[in-house]
Amino acid sequence: MTKEELQDRISYLERTLQRKAEQVASDERAITKSEEEVNKQELAVAKAKTPLQLKSAQTRLNSKKKERQRKMIKRDAHNREHNNLRKQLLNAKQQLSEFTEDPIPTQSMPVNPMEKIYQVFVSSTYEDLKEERQEVMAAVVSTGNVPIGMEYFPAGDSAPFDYIKKQIDEADYYILVVAGKYGSINNETGISYTEMEFDYAIEKKVPVAVLIFRDLNKLTADKIELDNDRRELLEAFRKRVRDGRMANFWEDKKDLRSEVKDAINSMIVESPRTGWIRADRAISINQETIDDNLLEKTIPLNYSEFGIFGMSSVDIALLPKSITIAELLKIVVPSLRIPKVESAIDEVLKRKYEYLKDESIESAKLTLLKYKLVETNNLVIQNEGVYTVWSVTPKAIELWASIEDF
């Protein structure tokens, strides 16, 4: 296909994609209206006073439910067509970039993840979606980007919201995963922390991707809202997040991982963000503040004699005797993107290097502090106390992003 043919195809796909988006939006409005009719008819069933009235009302209710189901199937089909068109558009733009020495502007084409790295905030309820969140995090990492999540934060779903807002401020993109739970409710606002996160991302104009579990009837009782008030809040939230934007649907963890990858690629194309630039393309670190060979500096590693007792001499000889700061950053940065208690560093190092002595871990932490690659802060959590948390610095993140063999 020639360059001109590709340009024509891109124009065609963009027009078709816009029409399909309008079609899906129309489907959503029709479903909303249909749901209102179902609700009215359910009320009529509840108010029926005679068997004949009840039978008539129930028949109309069944008819309204079937009509709603038909509209949802139609909406889902249009949604799939929209996603397929979006993938075709992305592929066409990638092909077009090969026809010119100058890359297509960022507005049209995402950069290679190894050249530019984005921070993706993952928002959802926590307890019911632990495994699903792991899939989402893995999907974000597989695209070459960095997920921001609250997995290891002491307060779980109800983490101090000022801190959550700071993380959203720093995020390039925001992914919302919604299933059958509404989540922990903030006493002051009366809405869930998940909904507050969504509202804040919209307020800050962070590009948002919404991934909704398709059929709540397929969820087990422990993963759905049983309380009527909370169920109504969830339903209102599920409708609101689809209002005026595309929402993709998922049915299992494998499906979810695929949707996350597609969502990230689409957001990069449609809503370019700053991201992090690799050091070989744009150096933003003040070189006067660091040694030229900082990443190559080494830290000795010593192992517990009790731990390696019984290992063969060959296996002992293969144990790494030192670690470079570059290697240390590759271990620590992904773990400390979200501030955690000090023991988190110990755990991640011992997971990488089993039987490591405490003195080696302390040496590693002191080195990180010495070169201002980590920092400590006090975090106050209401009704729980004060925590000292460790987090990586922007300097560490930029160095980490510059490492060649990411």
C-alpha cells in the first residue's frame, strides 16, 4: 500500500470510527431509556392487586426486559466494531510512520514504549478484584509502562485521599475497572473512594479508559452488592462512567488483560501525554548533581551462612557477589513507586537475592539515601497512627527509565 493510499485509509477509518462512536452513544441512551421502562414496569408488578393485573404486568415486564437485552446485544456488537476500527487505525498509522524519516507527530502516533514511558493509574475496588488488578498491572507493564496502584499501601481502599490525588496528578493515563462492588464509602462525600478517584481524574483532565464487567449475574455472591442502597449507588456509577465516553467490557481476567493493552494504545494515540523520555533522547537530570558512573557503582552482597548451608560449592560460587546501582534501581523503583514501609525494601531484595544478610540490605538502603534515590516521609492515617514511608525520588525514576536493558 502506498503512502497516499494509507493516508486515505486513515482518513476513512477516522470518519468511520467517529460514526461508530456516535452509534454506540446512541445505543447507550436507548439502553438507559429501556432500563427506566423496566424499572417502571417492576413497580407496576409490585403494585398489582389481583392475579390478572399481576399476570398482565409480569408479561409486560418480561417484554421490556427482552427489549433491553436486545439493545444491550446491539450495543456490544457496535462496541466490538468500534474497537476493531480503532485497532485498524492504530496499525495504519504505524505503517504510515515507515514512509518518512521524520516520525509522525505524537498527536497521531504513540512512541515506542522503550523510548517513552507512561505512568498509568489503576483504579478499582480492591478486595473483590485482587486477582484482576494483578492482571491489569501485568498488562500495563507488558506495554512498557508503569502502573500506579494502591496494592501495598497501608490503608487499602480508604487510603488518605490527598495522597491518592497526588498520584493521579502524576499519572499520564487513568484506567477504571468496575465490577460488582461499589467500594469503601467516604463519610464526608457519601460516595466511594473509587468514584472520587474517577471524578478527580476527570477534573484534572487525565485521559480515562473505562473497563466494565459485562454481566453482574455471572459474579458470585461475595463479589456483588447485596444491600439495596449500595447496589443503587453502583448502578448509577456504572451508568455515569459510560456517559459521553467509550467503555469496553470484559468477562474474565484474560479478556481484561487484552482490553487494558488496547486501552493504553488507544489513549496514547488519541490523547498524547508527556511521559518520561529516555536519557539518550532527552536528558533532564542535572548532571552536576550525580557522578557520571553512578549506575555502575557496586554494593557488596553477603549471604547468611545458615541460609546457604547445604548448597553445593558450585551454587554458592554462582551467587552474585555485588549489585550495581542500575540493578538495584530495577528492583526497587517498581516496588516503591507507591510509598511503602521500610520493610518493603528488605522484602523485595530478599525475594531477588535469597539468604541475603541484613548488613547488605542496610548497605543498599544507605547507598540509595546517599545518592538521593529514595526519600522518607511521615504519613498520618486517621485512627491508625503515623507511618514512616519510603519512596523513590524523581531522580531515581529518570535514571531507571534511562537503563538500556529495561
